[in-house]
Amino acid sequence: MTEWQRTDETGVQRSAASTVGIGFLGCGTVGAEAVRILQNRSEEILRRTGVALEVRRVAVRDLSRDRDVPLPADAFTSDPLLVVQDPRVDLVVEVIGGIDPANFLLTEALKAGKPVVTANKELMAKFGPELLELAESAGVDILFEAAVGGGIPIIRPVTESLAGESARRIIAILNGTTNYILTRMTEDGVDLAEVLADAQRLGYAEADPTADIDGHDAAQKAAILASLAFGTRVHDEDVYREGIRDVRAHDVEMAARLGYVVKLVAIADLVPWADTFGVAVRVHPAMIPLTHPLASVRLSFNAIFLEGESVGELMFYGRGAGAGPTAVGLVGDVIDAARNLRQQARGPHLPLPATCPIVPIEDVHSHFYVRLEVADEPGVLSGVAGVFGRHEVSIQKVLQEGRAEDAELVLVTHRGREADVRATLRELVSLTAVKRLAAVFRVINGEEESSFS
Amino acid sequence: MTEWQRTDETGVQRSAASTVGIGFLGCGTVGAEAVRILQNRSEEILRRTGVALEVRRVAVRDLSRDRDVPLPADAFTSDPLLVVQDPRVDLVVEVIGGIDPANFLLTEALKAGKPVVTANKELMAKFGPELLELAESAGVDILFEAAVGGGIPIIRPVTESLAGESARRIIAILNGTTNYILTRMTEDGVDLAEVLADAQRLGYAEADPTADIDGHDAAQKAAILASLAFGTRVHDEDVYREGIRDVRAHDVEMAARLGYVVKLVAIADLVPWADTFGVAVRVHPAMIPLTHPLASVRLSFNAIFLEGESVGELMFYGRGAGAGPTAVGLVGDVIDAARNLRQQARGPHLPLPATCPIVPIEDVHSHFYVRLEVADEPGVLSGVAGVFGRHEVSIQKVLQEGRAEDAELVLVTHRGREADVRATLRELVSLTAVKRLAAVFRVINGEEESSFS
């Protein structure tokens, strides 16, 4: 029994020395909400979890701003290193974001034997394995539940609950802004530019929406998830990435007619590759069957759909961003890391050496949706189909749409290798009957899935 | 650094003494699958989690049966107490089910300082708090992820990830057999008896389906979930329970016309009651809006939908039963408990004193669907509406259906107190124009929910 164990039968009294002092690096909307939960709910947390916590020091850029948190003014400092070095700070929470100075500060904290909790997806996607290595040497935790899926518990389930499982595939909606935009495009039939302007007005999208729209945010989260699920290092630069800028209302509508919905998805799977197994991780818009559990994930919600060898299909759904959900993710980690610290124990996060090769997108197999603007004349389909055939990409479904100037050919392929499909497309646009390659989407095919339909 | 820490740079070599010996009580389909995962994947588990495990002893009722597990014949015994007492067994996994002798055996294991992993929902629903108390005194873990939702990580997220969150409500589909039956009734328009016979033939339902059909299984799981989510003891006998025996194809069809789907749900919420807050936990069929995330949970899948004060809405979806999923739940717990054992640490499970009163069903508020067979004559609706009004239950929607002998009145109420609705129904059947109270369902009203619809 260590000092922090119960000292009386109510289970509430603990010695003052057992309280874990917490330091915050950053106190924006997420940080402030986490401070409020930790301070206002500290008695309830003690009663429910046996862990006594106190926020003691907070580093902020602007000392003059009112943070609306229950802390005395002298808890704040503009020097984050003072928080890390403060002897009354036992555990460091990082909500600054970005690489510098977050990486330096967390490295210092871990070297000083202080566990770290972070919501920093960029940092974990780029330097996660190094930080995990450092945490292991120091014998303390680095936890990052809030870095992926906001308030959705996904890191802990993948790392702990599924520790004995062999993951096969993850398909996830990891970016709320793009899911909001695609939901509005689907349900209101409007174009991207219009919804984006709306979303920016409502505060759902940043003034510079690049990180969301072009898939950078989702790629960072996908790298973290894939690393944990497959037990091998995946850097965010290993993630193939296409954003939603080219998604047109016309294809969203065509998807609905074919029984699909367009979503920006992150897909990670383990595939046979070059005489071994490799991990393929990519973020791109895809058509998902309306019967798939991910199809009903609307607006700014996120969801992670996971297929395991023994466990079958799992899905985790919830708010992937926002102050409240993200703060809840941080607080769960703080309680966990604090309990471990007081027991001189560590959680299950091991470093992630690159044990598995990354499969290049060219070698990934998918179904494809291809929309071609074509001449309205006999023999076009036969010519187009011939090109697919020569590249060994077989066609599952064809729709001939429109007449005269508006004639279109929409094709959905069977599973084909990305490089073969790309070669097919290059040859197609050289046909005189093909006026334009209007759209290409990868398709997640429900018919290959086992249990839904 | 304790002995079990890495001994070389590959991270795989550990001293033999650090291996955690596991004893199984029971080796049916779930137990055998868990043994296979632990034995066949032990190197991968060591590499990924740093925990070395070995199954050393297994208690079975029938020694002559082949279990198809990678264990020598002398690992088996017919005396479960020998497994618990075996000095080479450091950790006990219980998959016998039921109260006796499971309760005695796990009590002995905990007293001997051996952590326990169990899939036993009945035991945890009835004696969970006592076992948690014992585990705390012994300073070891009792983990039970597989007892609720099979392979769906739900216990760990609720206890750890959401440790700092204030749960408001849980709505869950916790029984795969009844969800399979209701899905078939909804999609194929058939009656319960027909689907049940089918399900029994296919092995989806037991020969004696009472535990599933009458909601006992779901009530035990609901008691466990509610206890953890609200931090207060809920016994399975505290759960109000109605099964699906009275669900008719006609009402399933009527639900669809009104925009609902019928599901057997477990609902737990914290409600103002008798000058304080109480926990109301009930299992019954309910009509769920088609736009609710739970509405798309089909066939034998389970899902737990949770609303928290800060985190908003979360849903956890997957296979709630079956050897593979349940074994994955057990193995995750075994790894966690073994790691804690080697670090002389404990997880977050504290005892659950009854801090919160249980609200009787009479004081629970719901929307209701009421179907009445009525005389086809003027003034019936006015008479019926008058009865609702006198009991202060207001009507949201009315459908008058059929003519002559088949005349029916279908009403959906606003939120009303259960006792008032029951008084209304008693008075309604005394009206001469009301021939029969044909059906009553509680309705989960989408209009009150915040984010979906």
C-alpha cells in the first residue's frame, strides 16, 4: 500500500502529499475547459477514481487575458519552461499545439520524470515514437487520447482493450469540418464553395481551411491510429493524401443514386506486399455504401470503424473536436497518468519501431468510380471498356447519362491496383471520344464486407 | 526498473521469471478462443505490450473432451480450486458463468492476491461491488470488459477515458439475440414466433430463450454499466425490465410509418428525484427515431450510446457476443492485469457504494406510443383525449386507423410520468368505446435530442 491509498473508510480522505500537481502548457478554449473540469470536479474525481489532483501552474502567451478558470492569478506565467521545472508540478499537460516549442517542453518534462498528457496530433504524428521511447526510459507515461477523435475514446481501446487483437483494417472519419461540408453537400445539394463559406461564418471552418480541406489534419490522426493499431511506426508523411477540393455536387448526387455517400476517410490496412506485409495508410474522399455504419456519421461527428481478426467490426462514434469533448479526453489521461505516477507504474505505451514497410499508394487496391464526359456517338463504351480491359481493371457497373453535349459515362470498377487504374485513366483521356476525365473516387465496396448490407 | 522491464535493446527478451502464469476456470468456446489467442500470439503480445504471458492451468468439467487448444494434457484439471491455488498461476480468468462456484473461486483468488479477469455479467451485476472491495483490499485488479458488450471496449472507456466526465444518460442495445429478432421483424415484416424459431434453428437463440427474450441478460449488463457510469451501486434487481414477447409485427410496421424503429434498449439516466438525484435504469422495447445512431444497429450487433455533460454524444458499436469478440475482451484485460501485477500497481476500479437512490419506474418520464382498438363511432377521440388530459399526459400525435371492426386509435404522447400514463391506461380501458389496449411502447423522442435528426 503506498501513501496515496485510502486513509479512512469513506475513501475520500488522503494525505495532502499524495495530491498530484498539474501544470498546463497553454490555456486556450480546450485547456481552459480541462482546467475547469479538473478544479471543479476534483472531489468527484477523488471519490470516483481515488486520484487527488490540483492544477498548480499554467503557461499562457498573454498574461492579461481573462481565462475564466478557478485559479489564482499567480498560477499563470508566460514562461512555459517554468511550468515544466516547477517542483510542485508533477505532471504536464500540453495544449499549445505545433512542433516548437511543444516538442522541447515535453522532452524536458519526460527527462525530469514527469508524465505528459497531450492533445497534439501533429507532434505525435511526427515525433510520437521518439517521445514514447523517452517516456519508457524515464519510466513515466505519455498519453494522447485527445489527439485523435477528440472526446472519442479510441487510443486507449486500441492500445489496451484490443492489445491481444490483430487489426486488419481501419476506416475512419477523423475531420469534423470536412464531414460537415460533405454532409451539407449531400443533404442540401449545394457546392463546396458555398458550404465552406457558411462553415467559416459559423466558426466550423478556419479562415485558412487548408489543414482540414486538404486532409493534413486527418493524415496526422491516421498516422497515429495506424501506428498503434498495427504496432509499427507510421509518420504523417507516410500517409497518401487527397483532400475534398475537387468534390463536386454532381458526383455527390451520382453517389446517392448508386447507393453511396461521399466521405473524407482515412483508411489503414495491412496488405501482402513485396513478399511480406506492409501497412497502407491513405486519406482521400471515398464513396461509402449507404448501409455501412460510417455512412450515417453526419455533420461534424467523427467515427472510427475497425475490423479485427477475432473481434470483427467495431465502431467508435462521437464529437471529434470542440473544447468540451477534447477536454474530457485530456482529463481521462491526466487521471490515468496521475494514478500510475503515484504507483510508480506505467501504462502500456511502448515505442513504435518501424517494423513494417509502408505500401506506396500505387500498390493499393480499391474499387473506383470514374466519370467521363464523352462524345454522344456509338462505340464509345466499347472503346472505353477496351482500355480498362487492357489494364486488367474490370468493370462492375456502367451508367450512360445525358445526351449530346452532356453525354457522360459513369463506371464503377471491381477491385484494381491503383497504378493500373491510373494507367487506364491516362489512356482514356487520349481517346478522341473521351472529352474529359470529370471525376475519380475510390469506392468502399459493401459487397465485400461480411456483416452489413 | 523492475525485473519485467526490457533486458535488451530488442525489447523482446525478458527473464523467464517475469512471465505471468494464467489459470483458466472453464474452457468452453469463449475460454478456448482466449487460450488460443494468448498462446498463439504470445510473442506478438510481448513485442507490442511488453507483457509475457503463459496459460498454465485450465479447469474443465469434462476432462475427456478435446478443446483444440495448444496446451499439454496435464494442464487440465477437473478441480477449479487447484487452478486458483496453483503457485504457478499468477492470474485467474473465469469463464464458467453463473454465481456458484464462480463467486467462491474468484473470492479465493483475490484473497490470495491473484488478479481476476471475468466475462461473468451475472456475477458482476449481483456481487460486483463486493468483489471490487475485495480486490482493492488485496491490491490487485478485477477486470470485466467482456461482461458487457462482448468485444466492444466499453468498461475501460467508461471507467478510464471518461473518468472526469459527468454521464447524463446511456441508451444501449445490449442483447444480440433480441436485436436480431427485432431486425428481422422490421425488415421482413414477420412475427416474433416465426423469427424466434428461425433464430433457434440457426443457433442465434437458446432453446430456452428466457434470459434474452425477457431482458434478464440486458438487465444484468445495464446494472454493470449504470454502476460504472454513475459511480453508484446498481444491482440487477434494481433494473425495471420488460422483454419483447408482446412486440407485434403490426406495431413494428406502425413504428416505421411514424419514423421509428423498435429496439430492446437499456436506458440509464440521472434524474432529479425526491429533492436529490436518483438513477433510473430500465430495459424495455422502445421506439427509436430512425435518425438516431442506434437505429442503424442491425442484426446481432450491440451498441452503447452515451451522453455526457462535456463530451456530448458517444457511441460504441460492435459484436456483443460470440467466441472471438468475447475472447478479445478477456485478453485485453489479461494483458492489463498482468502488467499491473508485475508493477505491483492496480487499475482504476474502486468499489461502488450505493451513493445514489434508485428511482422507481413509476417516477420515470417518457414519451409513449399507445394503440387502442376502439368502436368506430363519433366522439371516441374526444373521450380518449379527455382521459389523457385529466391525468396531465399531453398528446403529441394521433392516427385514426381502420374502419368498423378494425378501427384503431394510435397516440404518441409528450413526455409523461409513468405512473400518470398507467393511470390513464387503466381509465381508458374502462371506457365503453375502447375495446382493448392493444399495445404500449415507450418512445425515445428525437426532437428532444440536440445534435441528430
